[in-house]
Amino acid sequence: MIDFTLTDEQRLLEQSVREWAAGEVAPFVRENDRTHHFDRDRILGGMARLGLLGVSVPAEYGGAGMDYICLGLASEELEYVDTSLRVIMSVHAGLNCLSLLTWGTEAQKKKYLVPQAHGTKIAGYGLTEPSAGSDVRGMQSTAVRRGDRYVLNGEKSWISLADVADHFLVVAWTDPEKKRERDPSGLTAFIVERAFKGFTSGPMKEKWGILAGNTGWFKMADVEVPEENVLGRIGEGFKIAMFALDQGRYTVAAGATGLIRACRDASVKYALERKTFGVEIGQHQLVKEMIAQMESDYQSARLLWMRSGWLKNQGLRNTRETGLAKWFATVASERAAADCVQIHGANGYSDEYPAGRFYRNCKGAVIYEGTREIHKIMQADYLLGYRVDRPTRCELPPYGERLKSEV
Ligand SMILES: Cc1cc2nc3c(=O)[nH]c(=O)nc-3n(C[C@H](O)[C@H](O)[C@H](O)COP(=O)(O)OP(=O)(O)OC[C@H]3O[C@@H](n4cnc5c(N)ncnc54)[C@H](O)[C@@H]3O)c2cc1C
């Protein structure tokens, strides 16, 4: 039986993230956005102090040991204040930490996951390349075995935290024949450190959204990666990349839900202040319609991501449900942000109000972690029977099981 009543732990987490983000981050958001400044110490320091960088990582690996609903709640609260904060949860806590937790060896978890959960090291996710986004099999990066190492060459683009993260989960072709045939069982996942020789990174130029966030590229020129940094087995890279997306998309869904709420609250505030034709604009039915739609979208999006979180807690496969939650929430957040600008009239067209930032920030999530079109195709394919999720060798540890093992 699904119960959406928050537990004491979940409520406390939600409250503490809300208070921290409102008190210590919100006052600086506008300026950081205007100056394109990634406020590293304030944001990463604060998130580490709150335990958010390892929120759903078990205590034995240095995490806060909270359930997956807490990961969603943190994502929602952070994006309520600014999308750049939630992006950190998506790539570090979602895509990377949970993949290491699930697919990593004990040695990898000790070496990489523990410092990530503490927040002393930050992690990213490198799948996209200049010529391959939705079409993952179109990637060009290669990894060639040389003795006890793999030599990686290639370029990854549009990578969140590219100039910030210490390690990346990187996918590359280890089988040239399968690369030619576009057979994804020729892809392998690696843990690549920024400190490895031949690794360089830089920012994406002229990005127009999530301006207080860091998004960039990295290149690997004969980067030697020790074989103990292969994540999972040789040939499991595609599966791991897709597994990671189940976790990242979950945080994106919850975050976009927070953005809808931010649009709703800003719109209500403005609709009660601004007067036209002798009344508050909230009195006009067409304005009410936009606000009502935001509420409907907010409540629906929240139920969808919570269902995913619940499935994760139970250890049940949730690719389909998480994809739907991500697709619905991000598309609804775009609608909410557009209407938030509309309700603000010309003032919405100025960065004096937050509506314009919401509008710029929401669009990225309709593109990353599966575009709107890819998610539509996925949902139709499930219904038509063209797509079936098969069990993978490793599955996200259920929350209940983890609790038992920690007692
Ligand atoms: C702000 C931001 C942060 C990002 N962070 C990361 C990150 O940390 N790590 C990472 O690996 N990547 C990241 N990405 C990249 C992102 O995942 C890709 O941009 C995304 O997968 C889409 O790929 P693409 O841009 O190459 O678009 P394309 O795949 O070239 O798609 C272009 C258009 O064609 C449509 N299309 C493509 N194929 C089909 C099809 N079969 N049917 C119908 N329509 C189709 C798409 O929906 C889209 O509208 C980020 C992107 C952004 C904008």
C-alpha cells in the first residue's frame, strides 16, 4: 500500500533543506545568475553539511542513509530556489553515487563513493558527445586495453559540473567491431578522475539557462585508466548508463516539480499585488486559469515522482514510471514558467522578477536525461509492447533491505 504521508525523517529533511536554501542561498541567486557564477563554497559546502551529497547513500559508505523519497524531497526543495542546485543532486547524488553504490566493487565504493557521500569529492556523468546525445550508440569515445590499463580517447559535451567534478562516470567503446555495428554491448563504463594525465575540461560557451550552474565539455587524450576503475563488467556500459538515468531522471522529475511550485507561488504573489481594470489581476478568470493549471501540474508531478521514489524504496523496477514522472514534470514546468512570465506581464520579461530565470532554467530539463520526444516514444513503446524492461545484473538496493543490514 502506498502511503504518501511523510515520515518524521522525511519532513525534517524537507524542512532543513527549505530553510537552508531560503536563508543561505536564495539571497544570492539573482546575482549568481546574472554573473554566471557557480558559488562553489556556499553551495557545495552547505549541501555537504546537510548530508545532501550522500543523502541516499548508506551510512556504511559515508552517506546520510536516508530513503529515496528524501532524495526526491531534497531535489524538489533545491530547485524551488534555483535549478543549478538541483543539477548537483542529479549528477552527483543521482547519476553517479547511486550507480557506484549499485555497480561498484567494494574497493571502488571505499575509494570513490565514501568521499563523494561526504562531499569532499564531487562526481559527474559523461555520456553525451558532440555527435551523440539521444543516440547514445553514436558516441565515438574509445577505450583500448594496454596491459593493466585502458587508454581512453574522446570528447564529452554538455556535461554538468565538467569544470567542478573530481571524478566522472564515463562510457566509451571497448569493442571496435561492436562500435561499427552499433551494438551497445561493446560499451563499457569507467571511473575517470580529473587528475588523470590527458584530461582537460572547459565551459560550454554562451549557455543561456542555469547560469549559476557549471556546464562544460571534457576531452580525454590518451587518458590511462587503471582496470580497477572499470565500473561493472566490460560490455555493461550501456546498461549502467541507462541505470544511472533511472536515478538522474528521478531527481529531475522532483526538481521540475519544485520549479512548478516556485512558478505557482510567484504567480500567486504577483496576482494579488498587480491591479488592472480596478481589481487585482487574480480576479480575472484567465489569470486564475493559469494559476489553477500550475496547481494541478504541481500536485500531479509530485505524486508521480513520489510513486517512483516509493518503487525505489521497495526495490521495484521503475524505469517506466520514472520516465513518465520526468517527462510530465519537465513539460509541465515549461508550461508553468511560460505562464509565470505571462502573469507578470512586461515585468516577467525582466530579471528584476524571478519568472524569466524560471523560464530559462526549465528548458534544459526538457532536453537532458531523455528529451521530451524520447520520453514520448518510450511511453508509447511500453504500451505497444515494443519495449520491455528486463532485469539487470545489479539493481538499486531497496531501502528496507539496507535498513535491515544496517541494524
Ligand atoms: C544544461 C544541460 C546539462 C546537461 N548535462 C549533461 C550531463 O551531465 N551529462 C551528459 O552526459 N549529458 C548532459 N547533457 C546532454 C543531454 O543529455 C543531451 O543534450 C540530450 O540527451 C539530447 O541530446 P542532443 O542535445 O544531442 O540532441 P539530439 O539527440 O541531437 O536531438 C535533437 C532533437 O531531435 C529529437 N530526436 C532525436 N532523436 C529522435 C527520435 N528518435 N525521434 C524523435 N525525435 C528525436 C530530440 O528530441 C531533439 O528534439 C546536458 C544538456 C544540457 C542542455
